[in-house]
Amino acid sequence: MLNKILDWLIASSWFKKYSAMIGGFALGMYCQARYWHQIRDTLDVWGVSRSEWLKFLLAVAGAAGIVVSIGLTVVKNQRAKKSGKPA
């Protein structure tokens, strides 16, 4: 069962494109809802503006999505080499 799910994750272009974005968004919403006072106060102490923080978060989310997509593509290509089929 777990192998079938992993196979779908590797083959799914939708999952590769959006999994990190959706997961990151959900985690961000959880942290924001739970710790928004602490986050705001910490940014004030560090002297980081809200716009700088948001730009940083967007860059991290984009990088995470790219890493997941590349990682799943690498696994897919390795599996294709082992089976002798083109990717």
C-alpha cells in the first residue's frame, strides 16, 4: 500500500508542483495562529520589517517547492534506470 502511494507521489506532476506549497502554507498558518505575538515581538527586536520578513518567507516557500520537485524527479529517474525504461 505504501509503495503504491510513493509511486503515485513520484509520478504525479501535480503533487511535485504543489505539495511543498500547500504544506508550507498550512504550517505557516498554524504557527501564525499560535505564535503571532512572539513572532511580531522577535522581528521588532531584530529590527526586521514586515515586508522583509514576508519576502524571506516567500523565498523559502519557493525553494522548498523546487527541492521537492527535483528530489522526486531524481527518484523517478533512478527507478527508470533500474527498470530499463525511459523516464
